Amino acid sequence: MTRTIIATLLLAPAVLAPTALAADLHPIAQEVSGKLPDAKSPFLLIVNFTTTDKAAAGELIEAFKEPVVKTRKEPGNLGYVLSQDAADPTKLMVHEQWKSLDALDSHLKQPYLAELLAALGPVLAEPPALSVHVPAAEPKKD
């Protein structure tokens, strides 16, 4: 059942949306949009993964190798890092920094990302947890 939930959440197109703009968004981008005060401003997206065991964590890391390189080259990507919990290797996190919601939406629609998301289902113990953050203390630019 977990695999079905993940596939539905991550790969299905948006079906119902409150606005025409939201209807065009990938389901994850649509979820993020509801948490952003300004869709045109930079933000951080943290995606937490829990794998079934250490071997599955290794498979997740391997699956991310190529997408990390490709994502960092995308216009609108300001940072993209996969990290592993030092105390619990079954817990991993992707720290994503985006220029805007449109940049994230474009990323989520890349074919290589669909392949990555499909590969994650078998190694995850539970669906990924998302949190959205906005800059709180930016230095003034001269």
C-alpha cells in the first residue's frame, strides 16, 4: 500500500485544483504552493526519507547520484544536497533550494525525476515527509 501512495502522490498529475494555475502544477508543487507566502520568491524544500534498512539506504543513495548532478544544472535550482543521518543511516534528507515555485514545478516534471521517484518506492519504509522554509534573515544587499 505504501508504494501505491508514493506512486500516486509523486507521479500522478494534478486532477482537482482551486485555480487554473494550480491545475497545471505537479502535485508536489501544488502542495508546496499552499505553504509559500510568495510563489515567485526563493524557498527551501526539505524532503525526509526513511528506508527499510541500511541496504535500502544504499540503493536510495545510488538512485540519487545522477539526478543530483542533473538537478544542480537546472535553471532556478540554487542548491540540491542529499544527506544521510549520522546516527541512523536509514534516514536521509534532500535539502533543495529553489528560485521560485515555477523552478520547482519544472524540476518535478523532468523525465529523469520520474524515473528516480519510481525507483524509490521499493526502498522506502514510509512516504517522504516534506517541509517548506522561506529565508528569515537575509543580509541587505548594497
